[in-house]
Amino acid sequence: MYHLTALVTLLAIAFYFFTCINVARSRDKTGVKVPAMSGHPDFDRAFRIQMNTLEWMPIFLPSLWLFAIYIGDAVAAGIGVVWIVGRIVYFIGYSQAAAKRSPGFAIQALAAFALWAGAIGAVVLRMV
């Protein structure tokens, strides 16, 4: 069973849902009406946070699960928590200014790469 990985998956989805709500709140606050995709710097940053999180989830989630299956639940979950923390740091920084997004981006990118590299390494090792 992969209870810890399942919990991290649900937390990642909850964080993404939070970013969606944040975009809706930002629309109301800045007056950017649907279907506009830009218009106010605060809204633009909120929208990019949501979209960037969505863009990374197809990299993160399969890597998380393959790592859990081939290496271990607890280690995968631990690295997955680092990914979520990175996304939160990214959210906080980017919400303030685009130039402040880099630390959070780096944290989550390194965590995602660790999951991917670990998963691919474990799969290849089992094939040879």
C-alpha cells in the first residue's frame, strides 16, 4: 500500500485547487472579466501560478508514483512534500513579484527531477 504517496497526491491536488480559487478571487479583486486571460499584473501573476502548477503536475505525479512503486512509499512522499513546499514558496514569491518566483521554482524542479531520475533509474536497473 502507498498511503503516504496517496496523501501527498491529495495534498498536491488540494494545493492546485487552492490556486484555482486564488485566480477566481484575483479576477474579482482586479476586475479582469471572463474570458480574459490577462489584464492586471496581480491577476496575471495569479493566473501564471495556477498554470505553471498545472504544467508541472504531469511531470510530478507520474514520477511520484513510479518512484513510490519502484523505490518506496515513504521516500517518495518525503520528496513529494518538498515539491509541495516548493510550490508554496513559488506561490508566495510570485504573488509578490515575478522576480521572486525563482527559489520556489528551483525547489520544486529539483524535487520533481529527483523523483523522475529515481524512477527511471529504478526501472532501468530492473530491466537489466
